Amino acid sequence: MAAAIETQNLTKTYKNRSGKVNVVDQLNLSVEEGEIFGFLGPNGAGKTTTIKMLLGIIYPSAGQAQVLGKEAGDIGIHRSISYLPEKPYYYEHMTGMEILKFYGALFGLSDTAMYQRLLERVNLAGDQHKTISQYSKGMQQRIGLAQSLLNDPKLLFLDEPTGGLDPIAHIEIRDLILQFREEGKTVFISSHALSDVERICDRVAIINKGKIAAQGKLDDLLRGGRIEIIADNLTSEFAQGLKLNGATTSFNAGRLIVDIDEAEDFNGLIDGIRNAKGKVVSVLPRRRRLEDLFVETVRNLQSQGASK
Amino acid sequence: MKQVWAIATTTLGEAIRRRVLLVILLVGVAFIAIAPGLGVLSARSETTVLRSMLLSIIQLTSAVIAVVLTVYMIPNEIERRTIYTILSKPVHRWQFLLGKYFGAVLALMVMMAMMTGVLCLAFFVQQGYRADGLTQLLRAPIMFFVQMCLLAAVGVFFSTFVTPLVNFFLSGAVYLVGTTFSSFFESMLNNPSSSNIAKIIGRLVNTLLPNFAYYNVQNPLINPTVVIQDETQNYIKIVAYGVLYIGVLLVAGILVFDRREV
Ligand SMILES: Nc1ncnc2c1ncn2[C@@H]1O[C@H](COP(=O)(O)OP(=O)(O)O)[C@@H](O)[C@H]1O
Ligand SMILES: [Mg+2]
């Protein structure tokens, strides 16, 4: 498969009070055509800066980027891509329909029937004659998605598409993105959280302080969680006799709660509980959360930096 | 071209809803409406005095509108991130800047037409309708419009690299110097007795700053000494001067804006 986005040591340097900072630092990304790619990282990690470089809105300080096989910033590729900025704002005096007419004109289009279909697709047909100032945040995000579909793009950049939206809006946007995948579009989503939307990503990269901290399938990255085991009818002697690596245990009135690494022998523990005539109440795998992953990868980066 | 037009009309739509601009416009219109009434009270008032006073109101109001309109144009687009959705479409930066500029020109046209309409009304109420009087009356606002287009180009040019506040004072200063002192610098240049340094300063100001005073026609209060032999030719000349100057400013603005990070 061809790459929709590729970067080689893409770097953006900004000056601030304490000197020069590499806001994006030697980034090497490769996003395949047709995949949903999650670009995840805490606030200030450099996600928006990266997207702006890929769009040619700002220019790299070093390194290169290719989008759909052309140098980033090439106006020609703007026909086949689209961009939904972070916390976007649309001209408030315009109606939903007028917004589509305006952005459509920027592509040289004037296809009112198509605009109508797009409004229906994002569920705004009934509100198309209201002005943007009367739209809720979720509606504004949906008109944003509609304008990002005007050119039937091959590649969409969605910067924090669920920022500040309620869970229902999350699901609406997730479903739209799933449709994009069906249509074979490539979707590049940036986010600082792991909501329903980011969970559908085929692959993710985790960026922190401008550097890739981890990348791969989300499942693989979140693997290696912990398991919580709760059991009743046990004696305190049993609880005290446990020898478990890296587990936290608590015991109270016959109830034992153990939080143990997935890699440890938790089956052996369950056998032990049963042999002691204990009753296993629940065995609960706890996947890692994205936030945990952020914290871990940040720590790893820092320890690497310290050992250098 | 379609892109430039779409951006221009959108800019117009936004401008005529900007509250600051509407307030300025309203104040201007109110003055124009009130001034004739005051003139009638004063026995010595002459039509020409009243007319130049009204024209000065239109000019001042339009100048403030032109500056306020243009200094925030690019910064607002960046702050609201609308510029990103536009520039991520197949739109060149020069198209964006031109669209913004023409939007400002359209907004000025609408607002100045409103003030001029009120001006004509005020005159008809006072003197009754006269066709020749009307063309006499309209000449000045049309020249002011060219002047304001020039001022807007100055504002758009500066807005590609300075903040709105700095731009406000810069454009304001260029306008003031260009309207009131340009004849002074011109005499500095042409006076045979002036020193070389004075000549250089005169030439510098004369070539760098647009000469806004050219457009203060039919306004004896501001430009009482100008005697124009061939009017039509003069009008064509100063309009051409304006268009040329606007072109230079916009090209310079585009060159700056093309390299700029937004
Ligand atoms: N124009 C700029 N000048 C200086 N610093 C900037 C500029 N734009 C962004 N930054 C800094 O770059 C860092 C990354 O910003 P950004 O890419 O917006 O992060 P993210 O989108 O991941 O939250 C932040 O610390 C931000 O303050
Ligand atoms: Mg961001």
C-alpha cells in the first residue's frame, strides 16, 4: 500500500523565553492509504503544529513531509485533502447552507444539490437556514465535517474532532469516521484523549514534546495491563501467606482484593484461593488507559534522556 | 477568480455586521443629517462652506472605517482559525489577501454610498433637486472612495506583518501625513532655495507615501489653493495613480504574506 503521509525528521523550532524549542522534533511518520491513524499526545505535544506543516500553513524548520506523494504545502494536493481545525469557528453570520456554498466556491464548485446531500449526511438538513451563531458546538463540528467532505477528499485531517463535545456527539462523529473508512478514505485524527473515536484507529502514534514516544496498534500499546481479583471467605493467615510479585493486596473481614500484573501467575493465585475454600467473586482485567500510557512513555523518554 | 470573489463577499458580509463599524457609520450619518440644520441657523453660512463641511465628515468617517476595517482583517482570521480552513482548500495566499482586500473595498463602497445618499438627501431638502448640482456633489465622494481604497491597501499591507494596534497608528499616520503634509513635502522638494537634505526628505516622503491630498478635490476648506485646469484629465490621472499605488501595496503585501507563518 502506498503511504498517504510520510515525514522524514520533520522538525519545527519556535523561540520562546527560555530559548529555542523543538516543538516538533525529528518526526518520522508513515500513514498508509485507507487507514485511520490516531495522532495522540498530551496538550502542547506538537500535534497541531505537525498538522499545520503537513498542510503547508506553516513551514518546517528542518526535515521534509510528503502528503499523497507530493511535497507538503503543494496547492494541488489541497484538492484531495481536507482539514478540520481544532476548536474551529465559522463565520457566524452565515447559515449552514451558506457555509457550504462559501467553502464549495473555494473549490470552484456550485452544486447546491450536493450541499443538500452533505447537510443530510451530517444531520443538519433541518437547520440549514439557521445561522452558525445559533448552532450548538456539536452542530458546528458537524457543519465542519460537512465542509471537510465537499471535495470528496482522499485524506482528512481532523484536529481534536471531539474536543468539548458530549458523548452522543462523540458517537455521531465516530460513526461518520467509520463511514469514511468504508469509502476508503485515509483519516488522520489528533487527540489528547482516548474516546470512542480514537478507539477505532487502525494505528496510533503517541507524541510527547514533539517526539514519537510509541507507535503501533492501539491494542498492542495498551496491552500489559493489570488484573483485579476479589475473593471472599478467606482467613487472614491465607492473605498474609501470599507471596506475589508487584501486587497490591488488601484484606478485610474475609474479603481479599488483589491487584496483580497481567504477566504474573494469577491463575495460580485463583487455584490457591479455591484450595483454601475461598470464593472467587470477580476477576477483572484492567486495560491500561491512554493516560497511563502517556505517563509511562513520558517517564521512559525522560529516563532515556537522563541516561544519555 | 471565483475564490477571490467568494472571500470578498464573505468579508463584506462580515464587515457590514461589525458593530464598531456600524457605530462609526451611524455617527457619520448623524452628523451629516444634523449639519445642514445647524447651517441654516447661521446667517452667514454659504452653500460651499456647508458642502465642504459635510464632505469632510464623510471623508473622516470613511477614513476611520477604512483603517478599523483593515487592521483586524488578517489577525481576526488567524485568531478564529477561519484562515486555516480557507488555506487548506486550493486557495493561494495571494487569492486570500486579494479577496480580503476587495471585501474591504466592497464594504467601503456600501458604507460610503450610504453616507453619500444621506448627503444628497440633505442637499435636496435644503435646495431642491438639481441635476447639475448632483454631479457636482458626487465628484468629491467618488474621489474619496479612491482615496479610501488606497488607505485600505495601506492597512492590508501593514496587516501582513504588524499587530492591529501598531497598524492602526501606522496607517493613521500614513494617511495624516499623506493628506495634510504632502504639499509641504512637495514644496520642500520643489523649492530651489531648500537645502539638499530637505530635498532628499521631500523626495523620500513624496515617493514612499501615497499622496492622499490628490483626492481632496472640491473641498476648498482643505485644499483652497488648488486650481485645476483640465478636470477630467486630472481625475483620470489621480485615479490611475491610486490604482498603481494600490497594486504596488498589494503585491508587496502578498510577498510578505506568502512567507509568513499563520
Ligand atoms: N506560533 C508559535 N510560536 C511559539 N510557540 C508555539 C507556536 N505555536 C505553537 N507553539 C507551541 O508549540 C507547542 C505545541 O503546540 P501544539 O502543536 O498546538 O500542541 P498540541 O496541538 O499537541 O496541543 C506548545 O507548547 C505551543 O505553545
Ligand atoms: Mg492542538
